[in-house]
Amino acid sequence: MSYPDLLILPSIEDYRKYYEDNYCRMPIITFDSIPVYFSKNRFNHAFFESSKKDKIKDTFSIKRAQRINWIKTTLQDKNALLFVGWDNKKKCYDYYRRVAVVLGNYVVIIRFNKLKKAAFFVTAYVADHKRTLTMIMKSPKWQ
């Protein structure tokens, strides 16, 4: 599957508007026919990073933002590697979270509703730390 070029916009607010206009108005349908819903309040979680080890997302990530169009492409890529997500709070696998990995290290995470008939966007990022990618790849495969 071909992935879009990086999207270069002049400001954070332009990326926010792009996200809201292209993702929040209607669901994206995955390769396996699951509607994925995007909420406006996920923008900061998806496109900001922590500048310190405190995990408070305080810095806009141009690296994440420029790949905004990769989110849809990843969700629709039937060749994506799919894994069960991890719940950091409970310290266990969460079989309602699906992690898709494409292009070697680009990650999109969605969370399913109880019936697994719809999902909600959680985040997307480049897993540029080897440990992060190793942990994802050791997760159970999504069934």
C-alpha cells in the first residue's frame, strides 16, 4: 500500500483544523469494516509529546503531525501488523485495544467498544525507540 507524503502546514492550529475536518466529522472505515471514530480532544494526545520523563505531553510533535494522513492509510491497510494493546494502568494486555504497525515503525492504536463493532482513535506515533517497537512486537497477535 502506498502511503501519503508528509503533510506540511504552517501552524499547530492548521494541523488541529485539518485533524478536525478530516477525521472528526465522520468515521474512518478500517480494512476489516470497523468504523473508527475520532474526537477533537484526542488531538493533543496524538500530536504532542513529553519533553521530560514525567509523561506530560507539553511539546507539539511535528514528526507526528506531518504523518497525520498516515493514520487513515494505516487503518485501511490490510497488510498492517496487528497486535493486542497494552493497558499501562492495569499492567496487562487489553483485548479491546488494537495496535497496527506499518512501514516498520509507524503505530496507530484504536480502542474497541464492548461489542467490537466500532472503535475509537487513541493515538499514532513513530516508534523510534527500539525498546518500544520490541515490546509491541512481543504482544499477542490480534485475532
